[in-house]
Amino acid sequence: MSATPAMLSEYRDKVVPALKEKQGYKNNLAVPKLIKIVVNTSVGSASDPKAALEDAINDLTTITGQKPAETRAKESISNFKLRKGQPIGARVTLRGTRMYEFVERLVKMALPRIRDFRGISPRAFDGHGNYTLGVKDQAIFPEIELDKIKRNIGFDVTIVTSANTDAEAKAFLTELGFPFSDRKLPAPAAA
């Protein structure tokens, strides 16, 4: 049995009590929590898609500690030289221990390594308490050896939470240590 990740211990010991006090939750189960993290990349525009996909899979495996699944084209598009069923990307879904270890590395090691980093945008919430972050280069992760990078691979990190609103999710992710910039959240659209 592996040790409890530091981020999970921090969530239980610091984040839950802080959110209960600030947000007025009645019990621990009402406090938002991480459900899963999906890391997704696409190599559709690469000159050599097979080699690019292999590099993407290797880098995602190194970063997440879990082997990604290939994603395939759902339909053919002749202008993009894309055929239905052709492998065009890779995806990893993280849960449990690996999820908390990934979040810890992302927040404490990878994001601070971005050049001219001023915080992540608070506008990337989906309206249901989930957050998507785009990463332009895999080199920000310390697991990736810089001299072995053949091509830059960008990817999306989608953080699925149990929060009901974007404001709850932002408060939760801020307590976890996500460095949001000072820009304000947009007002919710009228229904």
C-alpha cells in the first residue's frame, strides 16, 4: 500500500475545514472534492502523425504515470486528410492517488516553471464547476528530460469537481493552491 499523497492530506486537514468555515458547509461531504482529471492531447496537424502520436503517448505516460488511450477520428474530413478511425490523439483519466499526485506536481512544480507566469485564467470554468487548463508545452513538467524532446506537445487538463457552481469550484481550487490571476469571473448568463 502506497503512502497518502501530500495533496490529499492537505485537502483533508486544511481545505475541508477552511471551506466549511468560509462557505458555510454543514458537513464534510458537502465540501467540493476532485472527482477525476482528464489529460488530453491531439497530434492531428503533425507532418508525421504516427511518430507524433508515439511521442505524445510516451510524454503523457511520463507525466501522468499512467498509459494513455488513443483517441480516433469520429468522421472523415478530406480537407484535413483525416479518415474515420484514424488515431489522432491520446487521453488519460486520472482518479484516486495518481490524481492527487498529478495535481500536486501541476500546482507546485509545473505551473511555476512557465515563463512570465501571472496565474491561470479564472474564466475557463464550464458552468458546472469543472475547470479546463491548456498547457502549451510538456517541458514545464520536471519528469520530462529537455534534451529528449523531439516536438512540443500541448495538452488540455480538465479538472472535474463535485462543486455545483463555478464560484464554489474556484474557491475550492484556490484553497488547493491553484494560482488564479486577478481577473474577475464573468457574470452568469441570464436563463
